[in-house]
Amino acid sequence: MSAISDLDWGEVREHYDLRCAIHKQLLGVMKQGKRSEFVELLLGVSDSNGNYSAVEHGLGPYILSENPNAVNRVWDLASQFRSLKTAHEVPKLIRQAGLDYLQIGVGSEASCMLNPRVCWVANARTIWTHLLIKHADDFEKADIELRLYRDEDSTSEMNYAIWTELHSELATSMTRIAEEGERLARSAGVAAGSLTYLWADCIANALYSGYYE
């Protein structure tokens, strides 16, 4: 994938190290059983690096305030994410949790932050990167298709089915991104990240930010 060839791999690695630190912090707080502290970090409330999908749309505070027993319910969902052996269960678990404002974008990012060797992020940035691969680095086609998904009613059954399918498709594209990123980083004299899907997410973030920002 030629679109990622020009990324600054030192910056990608710095971002990856930052996210790894949050990942380790989450696991430490989880082990200590500090539920409120854990959930606030997982939703990006106490630290924006905990969940970019939630922070981008200001969803963390809504998840906590608009759902009864929110902290314990998010904790229970997170515990399920942590024990997963396959990420294909993530959309179903999010749906079963029934938390308002916690959809596949926020939920999949939480799953990746907790279980990054198994679970990948399915948000606007990774889906756009997936579409870029699908359309052979045609940025305009990737933009148009992403807008179609984002313009749908996020609470509708059809939209959820579409995002569930996209989440599944990302298994291949995020693995490919991670592998290609490892090769390119090595060529640039930079150590690649070992947590596969967290590394892939950082690459997608750099690619998306470089294009849109």
C-alpha cells in the first residue's frame, strides 16, 4: 500500500508508545479493581488518549450520565473484551451491553486498548484506511464511501449491521497495515510495535491525520 510509504515512522512509533502506556495503565487499574478510574480512562474522560473515538464526539460523559449503573456495565463489557480470543465477537458484545452512546467505534477502540493482539479498532480513521486499501489508494473514493457510512443514523439497525460487517472486514486490512508498517518502519530504522492492532491503529491515525488535518 503506497499511501503509507511517506509516513514519519518516528512519529508513528512515538504515538504507539503513548498508547501502549495507556494500555498498561488500563490493565493496572483494572487489576486493582478501581472501577470508576478505569472506566473514565477507557472512555477518554480522564485522558483523551484512552479513547479517541469517544473524545472526538464527546461521548464519554454521555455514556456515564445517560446509562443507569454505567460504570459497572462498562466494567463488565471491558472484562469480556479482555478475555476474548477472537475480535469477531466485539460487535455482538457491544450490542448485548445496550449502552446508549457506546457503539462500535467507541467499543471497538476500548476492546483494542485492552486486548490489542486480538482486537482491532473500527472507527472513522481505520475504516477510511481500509477503504483506501479497497480502492487502491484512491482518496476520493475512500472519502465518498466513508461519508455514506457516517451520514447514516448511527442508532438504526441497518447502520449497526453495516458497521458490524465493516468491523469484520478490518481483520484483513489492519493485519496488512501492521505488516506493511513493520517493513517500512524497519527500513527507516524504527522499531515496529509488537501489539499488532494497536500498531495498525497508530498507522491508520497517522495516515488519516496527514490527509485530513
